[in-house]
Amino acid sequence: MTTILDLWKLKNDELNILLDRFDLTSAKTPVGKYILLTEYYASQGYFSPEEQVDLLSKNFRNELLNPNMNMDYEERVQYIKDYLEARKIRTEQCKFTEIKEGKLVDAVTIEPIEGVPFILNNRCYSRSTIESIVRTNQRDPFTRERISDEIISQFPVINDENDEEYADDRRLDLSNKNLTHNDILNYNFPANLDELYLDNNQITSLDDVNFSEGLKSLNLSHNQITSLVGVDFPIDLVYLDLNSNQITSLVGVDFPIDLEYLDLSYNQITSLTGVNFPTSLKELYLFGNQITSLVGVIFPSSLKKLYLDNNQITSLVGANFPEGLEILYLSGNQITSLVDVNFPIDLKELHLEYNQITSLAEVNLSIGLFKLSLEHNQITSLDGANFPESLKVLSLEYNQITSLVGVNFPVSLKYLYLNGNQIISLTEVNFPEGLETLWLNNNRITSLDGVIFPESLKELILRNNQLGRSDLVNINVATIVRI
């Protein structure tokens, strides 16, 4: 195996001088060599005294001991500088963000962020991800809260080669004006309007309202609308936001045929049976309603993202999800079992947090699944679980799992989260060879003797177990370890 010293490519005479200078002539471990080299770079003015202290802390030096990084002298110095900055941001502002290749990781794409990150509710995002969020539902993808106007303002809506005059002419913002149904009934909307914002008003009905014919985006969130039956929506409408109203049913609603985005979250909808969704729909948001069943519901084949969090769904058996669906959120329901559920073949992300699932045995998951989140369920064992070979992110935090012995984790897995279970031992556990992040906080682990972690591991979190510092001695990988 290539050693740290090989990677740094120090000349023999320089090495001997440094070994003598710091009394590390017998330093043979990666930690000893790392200390030596950090002292050397500090002496050359690469790092400030404060950074030097940080670099020499036990947890941090382990974080950088990766013998598989083929970097020359200057590249590794820059890597450490970048890592210092990323670690500082994570510690102070992005505690739910990973670090990969010396850089903060985008919470959505799980790829290293180039440039300055955007920080939203203790998570970091790339500019392109935030721009995509602003252009769609303007909500935090994890908390569902609306993102701040300060962030939104950094991505002005421009429709024609950055022509601001054109954008103002095509966009009308009437939000927060205390408008009622009568106010908009008599309003003469501009004929060439593309975007109309009527959110946060007191509108109770849309009956007989004449919207601009060419309107493409309409925001009516946070009003008091009770029904959409008989509403004459513009035929070219692509984006429709009706979250946080008082709508009870969608039966009989004539949605625009080209609609791609529909948000009906936080209404009072109890059933989707008999609803005619537009055949062009790509994103459908229905979290925070009172839906109890998906049996008999016809979702359009065009649908890519479906959000059904925080409803009252008890079973998925008989649900007919479109095969092309890629993202499915079912968190905060009352689902007890996944047996006999037909998940979409193209599904990439499946979120089932805060349900009552007890087992994964005999569950047929989508073969292309990328992320599976089962936090806060009642799973006691992973016996019989058949994880797809495509899976990269698996979260099983806060269940009742006692053992990982015999579990066949897929070789593709990169991130494994097992905080808050009842795991006692890791002996004889076969972790996948490519695993990079492993969280085991708040378990009952008493020893790491005989445990073999994959050499690819970059982060191992073991806080609030029954371990001591001495248990770190036998860890076989150069990685950041927190206990």
C-alpha cells in the first residue's frame, strides 16, 4: 500500500532533517507521519498557528489520513486548506452536511460543491440546486418550509435574454395584499402575463375569475379556497401552487392539460379516487392532507415526483404508482408493512420516515433505487431484507435493530445511517467494501475488537455508545472517528 510519505514525495535529505528535528525518527504509523508533515508545512508558513492546532487535533488528523489519494505536494497542501474551510463551515453552519474529496457535499445531489455553498437549515447546497428549488416549489427539500425571500431574490425571474423590462412586464406580484374573491373578480389582468402571484391573501373562491390566457405560472398558496370545481384555468398553465388552502376534494376539477407542477399540500383532501390529473404532470405535492388510501387512484404516467408525506395512509397494497416515478415521499403516515407493494421500476428515492414498519423481509424494492430512508419506524431486524444493488444511501436511524450479522448490504452502498438503534456488537458484520460514511450514534456497542471496517470509510461516528478511547486503537482504517 502506498504510504503517506510516498504521496507527499519528500526528498530523503529533507525527510531525515525533519525526522531528527521533531524527534520522530521511529515514526512508522500514518498518524506519526501526519504530525511530522503538518509541523513541516506550518514551519513553511502554509498554515496559521490556529490552523496548525486544529490540524494536529486527534479527530481531525484522522480525517485526512487517506493513503489512496494520489496527490502531489502542492495539491495536498491545497486539499488540506480546502478541508479546513469546509470543516469550519460544517461545524458552524452545516451540521447535517458531509465532506467529500475535501469539499462540502450538496445535500440533494450528494456531490462535492464547487464554489461558495448555499446554506439552508443546517445543510449545504450548490448554486444550481438552490436555483432549481427557487424555479420550482421554493421549499426546503427536507423540512418543506418556504425558503427565504433573501435567497429567492438572488435568482430573479428573467424570461428573455436577461431583459429585466421584459420580465417585469410578464410578471405580476399581488401577494400579501389582503385581496378577496371580489377583488380579483373585477381585476383586469394583463393579456401578456406569464407569472401571477396571489399568495397570502384572503381569496375564498376562483369562480368566474378571468386569468390571462397565456399565463404559465400561478401561485394561490395561503388563501382560503375551498373548491376548484368549475374554475377556468388558463390553458397554457404549467405551474400551479395551491398549498395551504381549505380544499376538500379534487373530483370534477378540470386541470389544464399542459400542467407539469401541482402543489396541493396542506389542504383537507381525504381521497384521490376519481381525480383526473393532467397527463403532462411531472411533480405532485399532496403532503399534509387527510388521504387514507391510494387504491383506485390513477396517477399520470408522466409523473416523476410524488409527495404524500403526513397523511393518514395505512397501506400501499393495491397502489398503482406510475412506472416512471423517480421520487416518492410517504413519510409521516401509518404504514405498517411493505409486503406485496408494487414500487415503480424507475424509482430512485423512497422516503418512509415516521411510519410503523416492523420488517423488510419479503419486500420487493425497485431495482434502480438510489436512496432509501426508513428513519423512526419499528424495525427490529434486517433478516430477509433484499436491498437493491444500486442503493447508495440507506438510513435506518431510530428503529429497534439489535444486530447486523448476516445482513447483505449492497456493494454500491456509500452512506449508512444507523443512529438510535439497539446494536450491541459489530463483530462478524460484513460492511460493503465501498462504504464511505457510517453513523452508529446512540446504540449499545461495547467493543470494537475484531471489527473490520472497509478501507474506503471516511467517516465513522460512534458517539453515545459504551466505548472508550482505547477502542480506537484497533480500528483498521484511516478515517475520522468520533466517539
